[in-house]
Amino acid sequence: MAAVKDLQLKSQRFRAEREADWRRLDDLLRKGEAKAAAKLTEDELLAIPVLYRSALSSLSVARATSLDHSLVDYLESLSTRGYFFVYGARASLRERLARFFTETWPAAVKDLWAETLVSLGVSALATLVGYILVAQDPNWFMAFVGGMSEGRDPAATTKFLHDGLYDGGKEHMLGLLASFLFTHNSGIAIFAFALGFAFCIPTLFLLIQNGLMLGAFFALYASRGLGFQLGGWLMIHGTTELFAIVLGGAAGLRIGWRVIFPGDRTRLESAASAGRSAAPVLVGVVVMLFFAGLLEGFGRQLITDDLLRYAIATGMLLTWLAYFYLPRPPRTAS
């Protein structure tokens, strides 16, 4: 308890010493963002870079001394706005995209490591529960899968289930399939993020629902001796798709957690700040789901060797893990 009080006092003193500069920077940025930059005086234009670097310094101190999350979120948002105002006009679209993929997106994902572990744990547990329930009683299958089974249900023959793993490319219009699956899975990730503000409940529901459905499919195919084959068919795209859904869920949990525990800010302010910090993750998730849609609609239908499917799945997973979590050389300050 004493440690918590000490942290609160540190945060309050830190804010009191520097808040005037933060507010001035915020006011100047609002003025400039309202397309009134031409109305900024010469002194105000010169003050913005100085105040921006001061905000960066404050952010660095706040992170290093583990001050409360709401203050860190506020400074991150303020620093981001300051960066785009000071340097945005100098950066081309290509440079901004390069910075997003090399810095912004991986950093945002890494910052969500705790929420990502929770999202992954909930999804894995739901998958296990779905598998156990359907393995014990096949009547659970339709409750978890519903109309998405497309004939792949306990009433289907083993031959039908087997052929669907290898002959789908002959029976379906792959482009339409990729488009449908991309839309469906994007919806799960986006809603998991967007509904996080409701105290994490809808986000957790979507993660559980998706996990139960996955476990139900594995139980069905495993009961016919096709568990290994289904794993290759799903995972060729699933390591990318499920990772994306887990990240979408993690972003939603970040928002919901900050709504539940807003610190010294209002719940709306805390949710908005968390949403801004997690938004790059959602943008990246859509990119991941685009690649997953291609692999799902084309790769898993055209590549029918089980070991090759698993090799591609493993390669994609290792690629994403390295991209997000391997250390990167620090970027030199401009």
C-alpha cells in the first residue's frame, strides 16, 4: 500500500513540475491541427519543437520510473502528435509507410505483450474446452460451429471430410473463398478491438467463441483419424490468421482494462488514449489477415502435401515472431 502511495506521489510531483509545458504544447498542436497553422506566430512555431522534445524527455522518464499508465499514455499521444506536426510535412507517403512497418507497428505490438498473453491464453483454453466437449458429445459441434460447417459436421462421411482437405481447389472459386474468409476473420479481429471498451467482455466472448469453434473442428476430424491432416490444412494460414485475431483481442483488452482502471483520468479519456496507442496494431492486423486470406484461399488448396503445409505454417509463425519481438537497433533521434 505504501508503495502504491509513493508511486502516486511521484506521479503527482512529476506532473505538477511539467504539466504547464505539456498543456502549452497541446494547445499549440490543437491550433495547428485545426488547419490554423498559418495563424501560429513565429514564437509559437519555434516553441513547438522545443516543447515536443521536452515531452519526449518526460515520456522517457515516465517509462523508466514506471509511473502510472494513464500518464504514460497521455505523453505517448502528445509526443506522437508533436512528431507528426514537427516532422510530418517532411516525410513522404513512402517514408511514412516504411516507418509504420519498421517501427510503429512492431513497437505497438511489443507494448501489448501482457494483453497478448492473456488473449492467447483465453483462445487456447477455449480451443481445448471445445475439443473436449465435442470429443465427448458430438452434439456440441453444431452449437459451436453453426452454419460455418459447410457440410463438415458429424453427419459427414470420413471420405467427404478427407477430400475437403485436398480437393477444395477443384470445387471452389478460390478468389471468392479468400475474399469471404478475409472478411469474416477481419470482422472478428476488428470487433474484438472495437468492443473492448465494454469492460473487455465482448472481446473475451469473441475470442472464446472462435476458440470453441476451432476445438470443435479438431475434435471432429481427430475422431476420423484426420487430426494431423486438418492441422496442416488449417495452420498453413492459421499461424498468421490466429496470431492476427489474438493481437486484435489484445488491443481490445488494452482498451477495456483502461476503462476498468482509468487511473486519474476519466474513463472516456483513458479509453481514447489506449485506443490511440493500440490503433497501429489493428491496422497491422488487417495486413496480416490479408496475407492469411491469400494463404487460406489459395495456398492451402493448391498445396496438398501435409509436411509442406506444416513447414509453411511454421515459417510464417517464426517470421511474425521475429518481426515483432526480436530486438531492433535504436533509431537515432532526428
